[in-house]
Amino acid sequence: MSKTTIKHHQADSDKLVIEWEDGHTSTYHYMWLRDNAPENRHSNGQKLIDTLSIPLDLTAKSVNVNGTVKIEWANDGHVTDYTPEWLRANSYELSESEARRNTQHTWDLTDFPETPPKYKFSELTSNDSTLRNMLASVRDNGFALMQGIPVKSESLFKVIDLFGYVRDTNYGPLFDVKVVTNPSNLAFTSATLGGHTDNPYRHPVPTLQLLHVLSNNVEGGDSTLVDGFKVAEVFRKEAPEQFEIIASTLVTFRFSSDDADLQHESTIIQTNVRGDITGIRFNNRSMQTFYVAPEKMKAFYEAYHTFAHMLEEDRFKLKFKLGAGDAMLFDNQRVLHGRIGYASSGDRHLQGCYADIDSLLSKLRVLERVMSDE
Ligand code: OGA
Ligand code: ZN
């Protein structure tokens, strides 16, 4: 029962309906067929035809099925050839396209009974399959840990060179995380930082963050990571009405200094039209006053409390202590990071950088493509 053998076809005035040998039926509108004809697509993915040049009432003069599907177009007599493999792979009924979607696996503490593996920097720079595994961990888990990164300033640039570009911000291309006098940010003290995402006041938000440890000789100072998508999923299941409030109420984030006034209005949990959780902006420190209909304010704070408490629950939280030469790289729209407070007398110095995840995912796809050919 081949998935790509055509059992029967029917050419209507506006569409072609194909019944496959495995019993599935697919519908292909002529407009879509002409617009997406593989002959008009460059190998780089770019379409070389203008959709507006195709008449909306396009119809077929003839349809011949003989190994391939040949359509002679009524408007200009051009003939386009489609392979059954291409047609089946691109059929667009919901059930088929849903099955092709990558559904993301989310994690909690039970997925990591031990500290997650740390990728060695020397292997990342010399071995593409190690690099692929590390980047795949960022895609699949939202983070990766590394070790053996030279313990000197700006080493993070070498890590970012492996997959993309530094995302410069008002903090500079690289920022130091250590205790300073007159701190502008709680990060530059020795206080505990609950799970948060960075720079929610930026749009676009930096989609990746890196933190590299130069020293961490203090009592405390452990790092924490939480899969915000997992917590949001559980929140949706356990408190659906409160989830709805957090996913639909716009709040304002801001950072203001002498030379910056960054502001962005967003929901704390972002979803797409399909209801998928696509992003988290959670940073209590940068939330401003915001507007909610008075009769809804109480419910907003109740929902915020529930979600914020869940984000701090032990069942979701990975805790580990990074030492000199270690780093973590994480998806700043998915994974919340934090730290345990430490005795300010000790010596702790981290450097941080932002980068963007599109380059990382692109590099990963290229590595996967090359490796699947081997
Ligand atoms: C930060 C931060 C965590 C740490 O600088 O954004 O969250 O471990 N730091 O100091
Ligand atoms: Zn942070």
C-alpha cells in the first residue's frame, strides 16, 4: 500500500483531488499548485514566480496521470509536471501537516536526574558532531552547558563564533556580572535571582543568552534553569482560566538609564494562533505599572502569583554550580535562568553575552544535512 501511488484522481474546475493507494485523499487547488510548482523554486528556497501573475480563476485544460501528474494550464497552455512524492509530501490537510510538525519536548527535574552533560569547548571547536549535539540540545531542551572555555575575558566571543553573531545591546557586546557598588541591576549584587528571562523590555528580545564563569569561589552562587514552556503547559492544565489571563494581558517592561529608555508591551506568556506556547517574558524587576480593567486586576494578580510560584517550584528547577571555564547557553524566550545568592565577600565573576537563535538553528540544520549525507 504505497503512500505515493495514485489510485484515483479527479480534476474539478478549481482543484485536483487525489486518492492515494493507502486510502488517504488529498486536495490540491490549482492556484496553490501553480504558485508552488517545484519548477519555479530555486534550490535556495526562493520562489521565482509572482503569485499575483496567476489568475485567481486558474483552471486546468488537461490533467494526465502517468507516473507523474502533468497539468496543462488553461490560461497560458504551459505544462507543469508534479511527482507523486512531492504532492504527498506537501499535501496540506490539517491531519497531514500536523503530523509533519515538530512537537517540542519540554522538561522538568525528572528528565535530568543528574547534572546535564557539559560539552567540552575543545571538542566543540574540533568535532562537528559534538557541535551538532550541543546545538541540538539548545533546540530541544532550550539550553546547553559547556566546560573548558579559556578562563579569560571575551572567551564567549569564541563560543558564539561557533554558530552565529553577538547581539550587541546597551550593556555592550559583553557584560560583566559581579558585585559592584551602586548596582544598576540586582544581577550586579550577590542577591538571589529568581528565574527570569533577560531584557524583556527589548523587541526583538535577545533570543539567546550566554553566561561564562571566570570565577565562582563563593558559598552559594549556584545557577538555576527552568523550562518556561513546561511550566506554562502545566499551568495551562492546572489553572486554565489563570493561564488565559496571563497569556492575554499586556504588561509593560522597561529599562531606563542615562543613555537608554527601552520599553516593550507584551504578554508574559506568548502563544500563537494555534495555541502553541511560543515565548515567555518573565522578569519581575523590569515590570512597570500597567493597565487592566479594574474588575480584572485582582484576578490578574492571583494568576501572576500562581504562575510565578510555579516557576520557583523544585519539581521544575535544575540547580548546579558552574566553575571557572564553564558556561551555559540558553534560549531566552523559553528557559528562565537564575542564581542562588552568595556571600559577597567571595570572588565571583561571570561574563554574559546575547546572540540570536535563528543563526544557531540554521547552523544546526546545515550540520544535520551534511551529516545525514555521510
Ligand atoms: C544575569 C544573571 C545570573 C548569575 O546577569 O542576567 O541572571 O548567575 N546572572 O549571576
Ligand atoms: Zn539574567
